[in-house]
Amino acid sequence: MKSWFILALERSVRQRALRVAAVVGPILTVINQGDVLLSGPHTAKTWLKIVLTFIVPYCVSTFASVQATRQLERSGD
């Protein structure tokens, strides 16, 4: 069985995670930082929060994809 990190770096997993982050990231950004983005000021702290808002769905999607792949590999044996 492939290691967790090898699976996480597979192209299909990365592409899926990027698509999820591209959809979920802006939605969460508007929910969590919308008022600050509209009124300002835009500090480094605000931009860090926005970057993290995109990283979280990327990581969640990667985790779910890898776990599902590993489960399929185990049940296929």
C-alpha cells in the first residue's frame, strides 16, 4: 500500500483539493472576512487569515481523498 504522503501528492488528489479550495475558500472568506475586506484596513493579519481560509479546505479535501483511496485499496485486497 502506498504511503499517505505519496497518495496526497498524486496529481488527481492535488487537482481535486485545488478545485475544492477554489470554491470553498472564497465562500468562507466572504463569511469570515467580508466586513474587513469591505471596510478595511487590510493588514497582514487579515491576508494571513484569508490564505489560511483557502488552505483549510485544501487540507480537508486532501485528507478525505487519501483516506478514501486507502480504504478502497484495503477493501480491494
